[in-house]
Amino acid sequence: MNPATQSVASFIPPTPPLPEVGRDWKRFGRRLRGNILSTWPKEAYEEPVWRGQLLHRQVLLLNDPDAIHHVLVENVENYRRSPASIRILWPIVGKGLLLAEGGAWRHQRRTLAPAFAPRATPIICHHIVRQTQEVLPDLLQKEGIPVDLLAFFQQLTLEIAGRALFSLETHAFGTQLRSMMAYYGMALSRPSLLDLLFPIGIPSPRDILRWRFRKQWLGLIDRILDDRLALPKENAPRDLLDFMLAAKDPETGASFTRAMLRDELATLIVAGHETTAVALFWTLFLIAHLPEEQDKIFEEVRNIRFEPNKAAEILPILTRCRAVVSEALRLYPPAPVLVRQAIADDHAGRIAIAAGTLVFIAPWILHRHHRLWQNPNAFDPSRFFPTAPPAPRFAYLPFGAGPRVCIGAQFALAEATLVLGMLLQLFTIKRSSNEPVIPVSIVTMQPDHPPCFFLQPRLFAERTRAA
């Protein structure tokens, strides 16, 4: 059947091939270092727990929501990031909120909380709508021209992050930011065998390249921060940096040092724009196969005036847009795998977890698990309609869960929802070819190649362009 004619309920997007039956741990290790989405066998999508072994270390994949709740909430202090995760993430995010542990993490979380409180939502939504409005005229000129939507969304979300974080346009540093992040993602973010084998205190050969990258990366973040701090002060907060500069830990009264602020901003730039960009890409990839779903979104947004100063008021009425984004996040979670290492022996319900065990919680698998979801591989936004029953608790984790849930989750969801509504108000979207697109885990959920799309202006867009 032609994908363009498939119904929502019958559209099942392509996935990586499952490994062969059997437990060949050498092959398991190779797949883990390649596309981790190809690591797990069929039974992992059907059983509440899957056990394995890697480099003489126990591996545990949890798909039981109660066990996941135990690890991420009830006994979170017993589970730390794995050494390989630290090696891969530290050079680009440093000791920011993503990697901080214990008291340092609690201090950072408390200090950052005001910047992500509901009072900041109007500022964020204002920047989202304003920046999207600025790039729409360029898209209107691309009728009949194949568009790389992944690159488009990466640039758009980076510009939104620059405005929302720093009140700066990214033309002066955006190209270097994107090129450095792309290089790191492709060349340095994949774990090698030595990354998995060596203790964190012993550098692997690839660590030398990562440290060299970090020096250049921090230099760029410092230049951006200096440019922003040189701007005249204003009475009211204009961006998240203003909230962060004014923030103090409510328990200790301490504020961010320059080094801490630099690592937090690096974390927010990387996590705050790349995850939203891939979420938008996969959302458009899905609905590009479903013209009827695009028409339903258009009916929701056709009479809405997207104005920056009213963006936060518009957001709650975009119920279908939000449901479509939420379903895309189910099928393509931006962070497809979470890895923790048990510090001490533990029990998650009836599941015994020995000290040193690598505990995998994989939203990619959890969101497609046959015991937790009906028709789990199919795209069906009705799962997230306001009238639908809520998703199973701790079975839907696109932004993690527990005290370490992504602090910017609601802002990312708001951004994806508003941008989707604005695009579908103006365009219908279709693939430029029928070549399958396979997801690959490279820190975030990336396509195996950047497909192109055609954006056809609707009549509404024609009237806007004429005006």
C-alpha cells in the first residue's frame, strides 16, 4: 500500500532490524557500539525484564513500570550514570545538570528551578513564535524544491534557544555551534570497546580527542556568554539567562559561578535545541505519510493568529498538535536509552539487581512494548487526546522521570507543538521519495540519512503571501 493512502491506525514506520535469535555477546557488543536500537531481540519487546552480559558485567533491561519507578524515583540514589555515559557526555555538557550527582546536582536543580517555572513560559513561547514567523517566508519560496527538514529544524531550534537563553541572534556563532555539535555527534559520541571497558579514571584513546574538543567548545561558550553579558541590563527578565543570573539556591543562598553557568548553558544549548529538532523532524516525517492527519491539524489551527505576545495563551488550545507531537515522542523518543549502574545490591519488586549491574531503561523499547501498548508500532495520536485514558504510569518516558526528569521538558513540548501548528497552517507536507528512513541512536534519535520533503503552500498561505 502506498504510505500516502494509509490510515493513521495502519501506518507503521520502519524500524532497525532485530538481531538474530540467540545471545552472542560479541555481536551484542558490536551492535551496542553501532546502533543501539539494533541491540535488543524480539523478547525484549515482550518481557518485563531482559538479562544479558557485556564484558563480564551484568546487563538488565527493565520494561516493568513499577521496577522503573523504583530505580528512577524510590531508590534513585543507588543508581549512577555509567562510566561510558560520563565519558561521552562530559566533554560537551561538563558538570552541568545532566551529569551532576548528589549534593552538586541538588544545588544546581534548586538554583535552576526558577528559570523553568511557569512564569518563564510566556517568554519562551514569545521567542518560539517570533523566530518561527521570521523563517516562514523563506519556506514559502521553496515550493517544488526538496527541503532537508532535519537541518531546517536544527537551525530553527538553535535560533530559538539563542533568543530564549541569551536574547542573541545566532548568525555570529550558529554555524560554529552546529558544526561542532555535528562533529562531536558523528565522530566522538559513539562508545568504543575501551570506553566500556576502562574505569572512568583511565582515559581511552578517544578521550584525548574529546578533551581537545572540550577546550574549543568551552571557548565558544565563553564568547557567547561574554557577548550576552555585554548587553545593557533591563528591569524585567528578557531571557532564561536573566533568571539564572538572579537565581540563588533557596537553601544555601549560593548562586552560579562563572564555570557552573558555562556548563549549564552548554547543557541547555545541546539538550534544549537538538532534542526538540529531532522531535519535530520525526513528527513531520510521520505526518508526511498521512495527508488526512495534516488536514485535521489544519482544521485546528486554520483560524488561529499566532502572535508572539499571545503564544502562551494559544498553546492550551492546540490539543491535536500536542497529541501528534506526544505520539511522535512515543515512537521516536529523543533520548532512546537511559543507562544507570547499581551502586549496591537492590530489589526492584521481584527483580534482583546486583551491585555493578548496568541497568538499561530504554524508552525506545518501553514505548513499543507489547504488554504496555495496543498496536505499539503504529502511529496513533488518539492515544494522547484529552479524552483518552492516560498512558500507563512509567511506561511513557520521552523526557525521563523522577527527580532527574528533563527540567526543560514542558518548554520542549511547547516549542514542538507551536512550531507544528504554525507550519501546518501554511503547508501540506510530503516525502520527496519513498526510501525508508531508519532511526539511529547517536546521543539523540537521528535518521540514518537526512530525507527531503516537499512543502506545498495551502490556499491560506497563498493569501498570506499575497498580503
